[in-house]
Amino acid sequence: MPHCLKILTKIAFFVKKHFWLCSFAFLITSLAFSSGLIIGANILARPPIIIEKELLLNLEESLAEVEAKNESLREFSYVASSRGKYYYPIDCSLANRLKEENKIYFKSQEEAESRGYIYNTRCD
């Protein structure tokens, strides 16, 4: 503890001897810190988000189209590619890799096999 007391007395003596210098340094440091906060706050401020009414209407229409498509696909259980020879259950990961424009949907395995497609056993 006496060692800390010696350091504190040296600091107090320095501040008394160079009061104006310490005051000036403290003032400059405080101004620099506060201006940095002000500038930083302005830089980090984000512009307000403006949502246009037309964009919302388009988004709602797109969402309605997707929901209608999903509703129509629920009646189908199997899918195949028009460019391939295999058919898959609709929830199979291999079926998700097919391009949307090439997909053909089937309600049953019999329907898919009657069209010449072979069941892919990797989806079991």
C-alpha cells in the first residue's frame, strides 16, 4: 500500500506543478471523445425505410400466387422430370433438385409407371 501512496503523491505533485497543461489536455481529450461520439452516431444512423404501396401490393399478389400453386400441388404425391426416367415422392430431396420447368406431377405410383417412369428407391 505505501508504494501506491508514493505513486499517487507523485501524480498529485505533477498535476499541481503543471495544472494548466493537465487542464488543457483533459479539455482536448474530452472534446475529441465527445465529437467522436457525435460523428460516429451520425455515420451509423440509418436512413428511414420507405415502403411503397405498389411494392406491397405486388408482394401480396406474389404471395397469393405462391400459395395457390402450393395448394394445387398438395393433391400430387409424386414428381418426375420430363427429361429423366425416374419419379420421386414429392418430399424427397432428389425431387427438390429437379428444375421447376421440367417437373411433371403424378397423383399415384400407378400413374407415373403407366407413363413409363421408374420409382427411385433412394428416396425410401
